[in-house]
Amino acid sequence: MTIRFQCSSCSQPIEVDDEWATKVVACPYCRNTITAPAESTVTDPSEIPTASPMVGGEAVPAGPAPLPQRAIGPSTNVIALVALLLSFGVLALLAAQSVLMSGHSLEWEQMEEEITKRESESVSRMQAFNEYLYSRGGELPSWLVASTAITMCAMAGCVGAIVCGILGLRRVQRRRLAIAALLICGSVVVFFCAGIGLSLSMFTWV
């Protein structure tokens, strides 16, 4: 079912699907945004008068009224969709990091034990970590480097999703996508803050 009405800006006949009733759409003629009525106000396009152009001071009969064209409904909130995709990407990165770390849990425990052994009243945890790193030739394990890189990418994606989500909230259509993205990113930020707090507690000077 379609709703036919005249554009309030250019008076051209246009039509929209009934799902766009009382919503903001864009006129395909003048491109101005207008609000679609709840029901059709035009049943026959020929009922719409067409202005006659003036040539030499005399009116020239105009052609037939144009057929209704479908209005452009701003159904796509692209930036909100981008925010949601970025937030899903962040979750995928965090899942990959979790799988990576679970596969190296034993190495992580061994590194923790080694650092704890080196730690003493005169040596802080940071110094103990540096000594552990020096004993390995100054190189971190590849899996730990990969985990750190994934974390950095996830943080960058989270920032991008938050920015896009905030911009997506400015549009009425599909605003729920932006809200969902912000909720996901908010949870990720809490996760990051908890992880940073844990890391700081690990490397706090004694």
C-alpha cells in the first residue's frame, strides 16, 4: 500500500510506502525533507494543477501533471551501521585475543612465576619484569606481542565505534543501531579499564 500526497515544498505528487507514514522523507523532485501524511491526500495525479509558464506575457498551457514518484526515505543511517560493525569487530578481536591467551596460558603462568621469583623488597615488579625480559635477550614472546597488537587494534576500533555511534545518534532513522554500538563499546571500555587496572597493580612499585 502506498500513500500519495503533494510535496509541501514544490507541490509535486509523490508516494511512499505506508511504513513511512508520519515520518520524514526526501522529495525526489526538490530534495527537501518533508513529513509524509498518515494517509493519501491525492488519489488521482491529474487532480494536481500544474503551473503554466509565462512566455511573452501570455500563459502557455502546461503539459500533463507528472506521475507520482517514490519519495526517498532516509532508511539508511550509514554511520550508525558503521558504528555497529566496528563494535562487532572489536568483539571479534577480543574473542581472538582470548583464544590466543588461552592457548598460551601455561607460558603466561611460567612468566608470572619467573617475575615473582625475581621480585623482592629491593626490586620492584617492573624491575623484575625488565630483568626477565633481559634474560630472554630483550625480546617478548611472539604470542604476547600478538596479544598486545590485538588489544591496540581493539582499542582503536572501540574509539572509532564510539565516535560513529555518537554521530549516528543525530539521525532519527535506525538510531537503535548507534545505541547498540555505544552499549557494546561501553562494556568494552569497562573491560579495558579493568584490564588496565589489573596491569597497573601487577607493575606497581613495591
